[in-house]
Amino acid sequence: MRLHTLLAENLERRGHRSLAADHLELAAFAALDLDPNDRTVPDRAADALLVAGDRARRRMESRSAIDRYERALAMAGSESRWNVREARILAGMGEAHYWLGEYEPATRALERAVTLGEQTHDPFALALALRFLGDIAINFEADVDKAEKLLARSLQAAEQLGDPWAVVRSLLFAGWVPWTRQRFDEAETIWQRALETVDPKDHWARVRALIALSINHSEISDLDGALHLIEDARALAEQSGDQFTAANTAVQTGRVLDDLDRTDEALPHFDRGIAIFNELGARWEMADARAARGIAKRNLGRLDEAEEDLRSAIRIAEELGDRQLPAWTWRNLARVAELRGDAAAAEELLARSKDAELRGPH
């Protein structure tokens, strides 16, 4: 116990907090052998594993984050003594599952986090867990009304917390409710507020706000504005070194360039985003990016490649249980069939699009 505690403390002093958590866990196992009733070292290890899980989650190392969170819960002991720490562990675990497109385990962890967050009156866990439950309600459950309520509660908890980082993140998610309803002016107001509220050091949230605004400007046909916004976002993402965010900016850059009939310039951006999402295991983002690249390739007349990308996007979305992507992806696949002169196939694909639209967010 002393050996691993000393190693952990030395690693902490050198800034290696995740490695320190591993040694504190080993120290805790030894401590429980010595005295099963002494929770001092196990609680310290659970705290450290939560920090390590959070660090991995923020780096989009989602599998590693889930592993740390699971070990933290195992170290926390009986559920009867769980408190704020465990609510935050569960919220972080739910987010990590979310980014991997694992919506069912994400929902289970997030709902447990909400229950525990309410019992312990912890606005941090509530703001985080409700935020991702809200997005799952849109994409997985296709229930925009439910999402609106969950995201309103998330924003309320974030404002109670008084942390601009939490407030901005809740706003970023809340904007997708009016956007899904095609109320683009309302979405613009929410995302502009997020951009104005963001902490200067919070590069991730600033980039995400700029991406959302760029998407919104594309929807209202302000392509020059959309390009300006995404160029600002891309510069910040490259500066921060965050690969997941860089991939998001790359895909949106590709979309805007394709809309501007600069499709040859767009393809390398799509390729980069897809490569990063594949490496990180971000399956929903991968499906979205491949659908966008498929549309671009269709616009260039590369119909076989376009069909491959679009069908891959549909397959991933259906495996995830997503109900946002399939409708417009089937519709764009129908356009590929039309360009080939296959009217029967196009009609069948359009029928699938309409069916998916009925089951999509509303």
C-alpha cells in the first residue's frame, strides 16, 4: 500500500494524473486487504479514477474513459453510500458511451446520473446528464418535445451551477431543438448567446458554437457567411490540437464548399474528417460525414463511390438506431439512382426516405 501510494504521489507531482490513478487503485486493493472497513485509500482512488476518466473523455478517448469510470464505481463501494462523485462518474460514463453511438448504455448511465444528481442536489451532474439525454431524445427516440424539456432542465442546472462552461454546452445542445423544427432564427439566437457567453479559454465550445452557426447559415442559404464562420472555427480547432473538433470543422468545411460548387476542394476535407472519426470510433459522426461525402461525389458524377458512401452511412445509422440521418440519406441515394436512369430504384428509395421521415424527429 505504501509503495503504490508513494508512486502515485510522485506521478501526481510530475503531472501524470492518470498513471497516478492506476497506482492509487492498486494501493486501494492492498488497503482493503489490510482493513476492509477503512475507506480512506479506496475513496482517494475513486476520486483519482474519476479525474482520469474525465481527462480521457475530454480527449475523446471514450473507451479508456469508460474503463476508468467503471473502475471508479467498483472502487466506490456499495451503492447505498454513493453521492455526488458517483453521480458525476455516471454522467461522464454516459457521455463517453454517447460519443461512441452506444445510446442504450449511455441512456442507462445518464438516467442513473440524473436520479443520483437529484438526490444529492448536484447541478453539475444534472447539467451534463440531461444535456446528452436531450440529444439522444432527438436522434435516437425522435422525440423533440421530450428533448426540449430535458435540455431546458439541463440549462437550468447549468445556470444554477453558475459555470459558463456548463451554460455554453447546454446552450449548444438546446439550439438543435428549434433547428430540428426548422426554426432557424430561434436556433441562431441560442447559438449566438453561446458564442457571446463562452469563456475565452474554452476553445472547444467556441469552435462548436461557430460550427453550429455555420450549419445554420447554410440552411438559410447564406453560404458566404457559413464559409466565414467555419473558417474561423477551423483555425481555432487547429490551434487547440483537438482532433475530434478538427474533424467536425473539416466536414462542415467540405459541406459549405460543396454547396458553393467547389466540390473538388471539398473532398480532402471530408476525407480528413472521416479518417479521424474512424480512428476515434465516433460512429454517428462517421455516418454523417460519409453521407455528406457521398452527396459531393454524386455532384461530381462519381456515382459508384457516392452510392458506397451513402449506403455505408445508412447502414451505420440503422445499426446505431439513429432516426435523424436515414431520411435525407435515402433521399440522396434516390437521386443517384435517378442520375443512372433507374426510375424504379429511385422510386423505391424515395419510399424508404418517406418512411424514415415519418419515424424521424418531430
